[in-house]
Amino acid sequence: MKFEVQINVMPQRALLDPQGKAVLGTIHQLGYSSVADVRMGKHIVMEIEAENEGRASQIAGELCSKLLSNPVMESFEYSVEAIK
């Protein structure tokens, strides 16, 4: 079976996000003063072939923790959905 995995990797809240701060500054320069905070991260979409959703989820979790995120600085969340 094929599964689509949607992954979001974000900087941990406790850490400074310089890219987010730079974007926030530009947003304010454009006149959108109501925007209070910006956090920049990564959105990754991947297709996994696996025997079931549990195995696809396991593979996605391992890839997130070993390759796609830095656990010292980032957190991640993902969802798995069967492709029909």
C-alpha cells in the first residue's frame, strides 16, 4: 500500500527563530502591525510504500527523528494517510 505522509518541522518554542523574526519585521514594515509572531519551519510531503499504516508511521517517525529534524533545536509532527 502507498501512504502520503505530511510532516511539519518547527523550531522549539524556547529557542530564538531568527528567520521568523526577520519575516515578522518585514510584515510590520508592510503595515500589518496586528501580526504578533512568526515561526518558520519546514513542511515535507513524502510517499511511503508499506504493508500497513502502522509501518508507514514507524518509518516516518524514524526519518523525522534521524534525518529530517534536529531534536536539539526542532520538534516535528506528522500525519499518515492511505493513497487510494
